[in-house]
Amino acid sequence: MTTNNSEFNELQKSALEHLWVYGKQPSQMAEAGEPNIVTSGSGSTVTDIHGNTYIDAMSALWLKNVGYGRKEIADAAYEQMLEITYMPSGTTTKPTIQIAQKLSEITPGDLSRSFFTSGGSESNETAIKIIKAYFKRIGEPIRTKFISRIGSYHGATAGALALGSSPNFPKTDYEPLMPNTFHVPQPNPYRPIVQGLSDEAYAEFCITSTEELMKAQNPDTIAAVFAEPISSPMGAIVPPANYWPRLRELCDKYGCLLVADEVITGFGRTGKMFGVENWNVVPDIMTVAKGITSGYIPMGAAITRKHISDAFIGNDKATLQHIITFGGHPVATAASLKNIEIIERDNLVENSRIMGEYLREGLRGLQEKHKIIGDVRGLGLFCAIEIVKDPDTKEYFDESANLSKILTSQLSENGILLRAGNITNIAPPLCVTKDEINNIVESLNIALTAFEATI
Ligand SMILES: Cc1ncc(COP(=O)(O)O)c(C=O)c1O
């Protein structure tokens, strides 16, 4: 769909007046001619209201795993809408059962029972409540403390917000937060907080720090550790290979639960169906959202291992008292089933692995030319680069250098939608082609060259 400028101007004016655009100032958006309005998409690309087509190099927010414009998903949702669109209390629907079974089949180990939600924050909030109630059910009611990692993000709602600790999402406006949450270092090999260690030794240092916190707090009071297999806010932090197995061991040693927040990493993003499969670890609870429907419709889940869900089975008193109205909505679950079918049928997990390697190869080629690329990292199509003033000191450019503005606008002029900056996440849809990756890399080359000309 293309439109005339007056319609666009009216819509944009209305957006600036009536819409809360995440983290943006209306005045700055007005000055920059934002927000742009997208009207259609296909594969890795979106088309805006003016008819311009761009590659979405971030899969929106790491979620368009199967890409845009999959009519099959729209058809599955439509057909479900014609059949039944909600369920009277105490009943359920066919696709809701089928997706619960499917998740049990494709997740590792005995992760086998799903509580459905409308998104990632609710999935983590649900996990927090399941964990608190679980320890009450099994006679360990003093396990009420949660540990997560510095630099992580787990969502916007009260509990999930308290678990997060990312400088990109300051929490001071919302204090006081959920008590009994503690943050430990996570292994970021590019920016270790202790120098001179091998990557593995640094991961072990992070495990020891976590253990010390547990001991200081009394390990019998620790309920769970929440962690993303690969963490996004500081740019695709891939932990050394020993980290996740050691985290699993640590939780087992002290009897607390391990939650893998797979909201981004689930459904093929890292080159495996789930991120923890990169290290053969089975968490006690896995939280998912985003890629579960590739963003065609809101949905999430907290998936529990059998010993956890079994604690809620037996009598009325054991029941988990927790409801999310739209959790397990039949239209969402029908869309999710089709989405997962496409991921499997089109080998998108494998494509994520192969194209991810190809993308990083291209980015490392850029690093040769542009010394300001301090680091290239990632797994599958969950990638990031860090841009630094000096690769030795790893110091970032000051805001006055306008790095983000110059790179982002240059990329957009070259047909790539990507919010670039000191830390630039790059995560195109899992159906991305080699040509599209070449295009992303070449556009970054042009944008970096333009920025370098200003310094
Ligand atoms: C790792 C992680 N967990 C949880 C969330 C929250 O998900 P939502 O925004 O769907 O509530 C996000 C969102 O980006 C995320 O990246």
C-alpha cells in the first residue's frame, strides 16, 4: 500500500499526539520525521507507507523468526477464528492442547507442562509465582530469594523488572521494587570485570561470585537463578562453554531452581531450537515468547519440568492459583503451531546457524577495515558488534560524536532498518538469505565509513 503525503502527515501527527512510542520523545521524533509507518512485509523485508522497502536487520525485536508475510499463519489464525475464539471457564481448545504437547516434545529433558501467557514479561512473572508456590508446596517456604545477572533484561512488569539489571532500562522511577532480588556478574568475555583470566576461568569467577552470594544469603533461602542463555542488552553476550553447565551444577548443589529466559533465544534464534541446547543444559523452567509465534500474535509460556508441575497436582489445595485471561488463546496457539511447523519444515534453525556464521564472517571482514569495531560476537542469528573509540581501551564514543544517529540514518538510507550505536545488535529473521546478509554488511560498511569521515 502506498499513500499520499497528506495521509502520512495526518497519521504521523496523530501518532505524536496519541501514541506512547517506546522510549522516544515526541519532539525528537517530529524533528527526525518519525515515526515511520510500515504497512506490509515479506520474508526479511518491510515496506513503509511511502512504498520504500527495507531489510529488517533486527527481526523487529528479535521476534520475526519465520519472517514477515507468512499467509499460512494468517490462514491458521483465521480458520481458528471461524471455529472457536475463546473457552468457557474450565474448558480448553484443540490448538491449546496441541501446542502444549508440541512444546513438551521440542524442549529438552522433561520440560513438559506449559502455562500460557501473552508475552515475555508475563512468562517470567508466572515463573516467579510458580517457583514461590512450588517451594511452599514442597515444605521449603523460606526459599523466596531470586538471583539474576547484571546487564540482563527479563521484562517490564514488577517482578520481571526487578530481576533485570540493564543500564538501558533504569529502574529508579519504579522503586521500591520486588524485594529479595540479587544481581551477580555474568561472563562477558569482551568486558570482564577482572582482567587476565581465560574466558573459562572468567566464567568460573562468575559462578564463584554467584555461589558466594548464595552462601552469604543462606543457600536455603535461594529460590531460583534467572538467566538468558545469551543476553541481549549488552549485545549478544555469549557465555563461555563451561558457564551454563556450571550454573546448572551450582543450582543443583544448593537445591534452587534454574530458569532459562528463552524469550529471545527460543525457536531457533541461536542456531539450536532453544539456547540452552548449545550447552546440553535442562533448566527447571523455560520462559518463552516472541519467536513462539514470530510476533504474528501475542503469546508466551512458562514451561516447567515434571517434578515442578507435579507439586501442584493432588488436591484442591495444591492447585496453582494464577490466571492470565489471554493465556492459551486458541487463535494464538493455532498461529504458534503453524509458526513452529514452518520453522521445522523450512529448516530455519539450521539456516540460523549457517547464516549466523556467514554474517559474523562478514562482520569480521568489516572489523579488518574499520578499527572502531572492537568486537564481533554471537551465536546463530543473534549477533552484535561493539563500536569503540579505541580498540585497546574499549572506550565508547561520547554522545557528541552522534554515532547512533549517523549510523542509523545511513543504514536506513541504504535500505536497512537497524538501531545502531555503541552496541549494535544484529538479528535478522531466520529465513534471511545470503544476498540480504551481504546487503546488511555492505550497508554497515558504508555507514561506518560515513561516520569515520566525521571524526
Ligand atoms: C530476555 C527477555 N525476557 C523477557 C522479555 C520481556 O518480554 P515482553 O516484552 O514480551 O514482555 C524480553 C523482551 O525483550 C526479553 O528480551
